[in-house]
Amino acid sequence: MARPMSERWRSGLVLLLSVALFAGIVLFAPGSNLSAVRRLLGLQSPLGNPAEVPDEGTYAFLATQPGGDDPVAWDPCREIRYEVNPDGGPDDAVELVADALADASEISGLQFDYLGETDRRPVWESRFVPGFGRAEPVLFSWADEDEVAELDGDVVGLGGAGAIEEGGWSRYVTGAVTLDTDDRAELAAARGLDPETVRRATLLHEIGHLLGLDHVDSPYELMQPHNSGITDYAAGDQAGLAALGSGRCS
Ligand SMILES: [Zn+2]
């Protein structure tokens, strides 16, 4: 005949199960409610690592934290979800976006999650701030200046992000890149530049804004407002992107 479990043994077992249950909740519970606990326990870490690039060249941030120099950036512990509306874009619109994001990801360490194609249309609150609800994924799209007034004149594209503030810390949670359907890549071709290279460079520039980079005066960076032949992220652009990928997890 089995002996009944002693009280001490039983309460020890209950304690053990409670600890296991708590650990399970902390480790596997979805949502952000327990993110503070995860952070305290050191369980939350960035999804990728920024490239090790020298802090050279010129770069600037679109926004900094209130009362500090730290840039407003995306949460490196979360994937940046995005959709593409290829309407009005080149045939390889989705691939073009994915390739450019792969470049930005390699330098910043930030990770992107492609949700698929969408019918959503771009809305801009101002030059670098899309007019989207803060829960909406990043939208890549093509439009003309009749639909998006900010594309007026010689503006070839728009890029930017919208932030929320929690506990005195701001982070980007939605964003957009809108490229002009009036494809100036063909004009560039007339000047002897490869249209594909020009399209890609424009996209990389706008993704720079999406991730938090501002324009700089230097003619050696892709983030200069009027491109004079730089077709890839240069030294300062890379240093800025690496800094933007080193943000705080929330
Ligand atoms: Zn720009």
C-alpha cells in the first residue's frame, strides 16, 4: 500500500510546477504584455546584428528621442511587416523591393516580413510621415502627383515612418515608401545611366528615410536630397543605418 505524499513534498511539487508554468508563460506567451519581464530577464534580443561599419561619413536622423541624441528607430526585436501594392510599378516591383530591403537589412540588422500584395493606397501626413494608422504594416507603392501631392515637381519618391511613444521612448511602428509612376529612370537612361540601377538607388534612398535617416548635404552619400550619381549606401549612410538598427527593444 502506497504511503500518502507528505505535505512538504506536495508543496515542493506545487512550487516547482508554478515556477515551470511561470517560465513557460514568460518564454512563450504571445503579445507584448510580458515584454518588460522578458527584457528584465535578458530573454529579449535583437533579431539581427547591424554590420560593423566605421562611424564615418555624414548622416542625420529624421527624429531623436525627447531630450536626447538617440535616434527614433524601429524595434530591432520585432520584424518590420510590409506589403507591396505593385500597381503602377515595374513588372518586378515585389522583387525590387525585397532586394533593396535585403541591402538595408544587411547593414542595419533590422528584419523584414513580407505580408503579400495589397490594394492599399498611400496617404501622407507630411513629407516624411505617412498618414496611416499605427497598427498598419509598411506600404510600398507607386503613385503620381495627382494622387499624392508630395510627389509634385522633381520629387521621385517619398519615404518615412510614424512613431508611437511609450514611457518616454519613441519608436517607429508603421511607415511607407511611395515612388513616382512617372519613371525618371528612363530619363536617366538617356543620360547613360542604367535604369535598373537608378530605380534601385531611388528605392534605397527612400528606405533610408523609412528607417529614420534624414537628408545630408554631402555629395558622397545616397541620402543627399538630389542624387548626383551615388547609387548605393555610402559610408555615412551605412553608419547611420547601423546606428538605427541598434535601437532599444520594447
Ligand atoms: Zn529624400
